[in-house]
Amino acid sequence: MSAKGGVGKSVISSLLAIALSRDHDTLLVDLDIHTMALPKLFGYDGVLHEVSKEGIIPFRIAQKLKLLTLGGVVKGRTVILPGRNQERVMESLLGTGAIKEDVIVFDLPPGLGDEILVLEKVTDFLPLVVTNPSTLSVRVVEYLLKYLEEKGKNPLLIVNMSFMKCGSEVIRPFGSLNEQVSRRGLQIVELPMDETLNRFVGKIQEYRGNLLDEMYKLSSIINERMR
Ligand SMILES: Nc1ncnc2c1ncn2[C@@H]1O[C@H](COP(=O)(O)OP(=O)(O)OP(=O)(O)O)[C@@H](O)[C@H]1O
Ligand SMILES: [Mg+2]
């Protein structure tokens, strides 16, 4: 989750679910009912979910990885949802989805909206808050961190696009992380930029780049925290 848009929530939730699915039956749930980026990332754009007596059958991406998305219900159609209906749509997706997996990764839209309230209602969760190191993103995300702290949650802070390697040199295009956030005492995970990511839109399950290695490390941290 993040209070800020475009910081990498969908990419990170996808790659994290791929990494977690090495050891666990994993379900990736697309709670961004406005843009539905996940079917686009995995090559399921315009594909409909099958429905059985058990409910909506998530897409099987790999042996231990499935994807549940409103995109698989509305196909590629645009749906404009008035605010009061959004919560119901999300709850219906979760309520009618045939969910059996041990681990669920939720991709959320930016902001502090209904989806966080829905999540709080339906499950206990470990918040992974994503930002990039830019001062503006960090300031926006601080509101969310404060909210989660007030709710007694201990979020993990993912600082995406923190650095890139050019030969032996490490470049930090956004500069260093704002000190105010470092001081909050949160566990922080910095992720690199990877310019090859673009090539995997529509087949992200085939990505084997350095972000995936970081996701295996993140999975271990999450396993530890969820124990
Ligand atoms: N570590 C990275 N290296 C290179 N490109 C990245 C990285 N992380 C994300 N991107 C790119 O940044 C863009 C935004 O990523 P993404 O859609 O995952 O963000 P988001 O936070 O989910 O956005 P939204 O708020 O719209 O849901 C995409 O084009 C994605 O490929
Ligand atoms: Mg997204």
C-alpha cells in the first residue's frame, strides 16, 4: 500500500507474490478496482474468471500462484463506481472468490480509501508501505505511516527505485531517504531500479532480474514477521 501513486505497488506486489509462491500457495488479490494493473502485468487483460460452485476461480499463473481481480469479472470494460459502492464491490470479490491459499498478497490503489477499511474488516495484515525516496513521496506516505501506527500496526517500509548500479558505481537518482522517516524506527527495505522491467509487462511471471532476488530476501523478512 501507499498514500502515493506510481511508486511501484503493483510491480512489487506481483514480484513478491511470485517469490512467495516458491514456498507457499499464494494468492495475489487486485484490490485496485479502478485501474486493475495486475491482469495487464501478467498477460490476463480481457480474460474472464471461471465460476464454479465454490465461487470465482482465480487465474492460475503458476503451480503455486493465483490471481484474483475485478478485471476478470468486468473484462476490459470501464466501470465507474460511486464511492458508496466501492466497498461492496471489494467485499463481494473477496467474499465470492474461491480462496484457499496460505498466503495472500493484496495490491491496493494509492491513497487512504475504502480498500484499507475493507482490509481491516476482513483480515489481520502486515502493511508493506511503498514509497520512492523523493521528499514529496515520503511526506505523503508519512500520513499513512502515522495512521497505521495509530492502529497498532508495525509497517515495513519499502523504498522502491532507491538506487541503480552503473558498473561499480551506485547512483541514487532521488537522493537519500528523508531522515525524518529513517528516525521513525521502521524496518526499511531499499529496492533498486531495473530498466529491464518494461520488457516484462504482460509476462511478469517470466521476470528473473535483480528485483526478484530482493523479493526472496523480502519474503524471508515477511515470513519472520508473520510467525
Ligand atoms: N524498481 C523499479 N525499477 C524500474 N521501474 C519500476 C520499478 N518499480 C516500478 N517501476 C515502474 O514504475 C511504474 C509504476 O509502477 P506501478 O504501476 O507498480 O506503481 P503503482 O504504485 O502500483 O501505481 P498506482 O498508484 O497507479 O497503482 C511502472 O511503469 C513500473 O514498471
Ligand atoms: Mg498499482
